[in-house]
Amino acid sequence: MLLGMSTLLLVVLAPTALLQVARMMVMNLRDRRSDELVDKRTLPVIIGYQPAVRVIVAGQFVAYGLLTLLAVLGWLRWLTGAVAAGGPDDRSGLPRGCPGRRASQ
């Protein structure tokens, strides 16, 4: 097996996780002054405004870049099919057409 099901799941979910982190940082960025006053140590308070903006922008570039890569590799189509089919169809734990599944399975 080239990739296990858990590895594929992590790879496919990584862009969503990055976008959630960026979203939370945007909300923390807005509150950074009041957070400083009450000594709340969010990432924008710790690293500062401009570095936090750079992290947010970089995170979005990486997330959408990963989504583009996954689409080119055909993994997004596999994920949609796996969700629609309800999961694996044999002992390999990987649905038919999954990039990590061997042709003989």
C-alpha cells in the first residue's frame, strides 16, 4: 500500500485545518489590542501585527496550493467518491480508485 487511509485523510484535511487556523488568527488579529490589555497571549499579540498578517496570507497560499495539487492528483475526486460510497469496499481499507490502492486490490 503506497499510502495508508489515515495518511490520505491527513493530507486531504490539511488545507481545511490551515484555513481554520487562518480564520482564527484573523479574529485574534482584530482583538489584539484588548488581548494585550488583559495579558491574553494570542499569536498576533506574541508575534505582532505584520508577522501575523504574513502568517495568515502564507497559510492561505499553502492551503489553496494544496487543494490545487490534490485536485491535479485526482485525490479530491477520490474523496468525494469515498464519502458518497460510504467508505472502503474490501480489507485494504481503501475505496476503489484511491491513489494509495494497488491495481490488484
